[in-house]
Amino acid sequence: MKILQTIFNFLYEILLGCRHERLTRPFTLQQQTYKVCLDCGKHVFYSADTMKPLSGREVRRIHTRQASELKVVAVATPVSSLNRENNSRAIA
Ligand SMILES: [Zn+2]
């Protein structure tokens, strides 16, 4: 009977999502606000403005917008290593 219960829970989660009720408080990391289910670890995304759960469509739209943003990141290059390369070329 335990196997049937496991199969039922698996199918229930696929069709209807997580049914656990033990969730963390909403928190924001890397511009995403969500709660985490303490039983299965699933993220339940929230709107930081309305503090209501987001639909799957809204979550996909936000992820698409964040993925399409152009990010410029400065790369730190040690100056001393560049000088060494230049000196070795000058000698050779
Ligand atoms: Zn869960």
C-alpha cells in the first residue's frame, strides 16, 4: 500500500503541484522573491509588490526578462602579469 501512496503523491504533484503546507516566509535572493517548501524544497514564487503567489506564466515572463537583460561585468586583470608578457615578448 505504501507504493500506491507514493505513486499517488507523485502523480498529484505533477498534476496539481506541491500540496505541502510547511513553507518558509517569503524572501528575496538575486531579484527573485519566493517561499520554499520545507518538505520537498520546491520554490513558490511571489510578487514582491503584491506579496501574492505568481502564476507559472508570470514566473516564466520574469525569468525571460531577466535572461534577456544585458549585463556588463568588469574583469579585473592584474597589471603585473600583462607587463611580464610584454617584457618576455620584447626579449624573445
Ligand atoms: Zn512540498
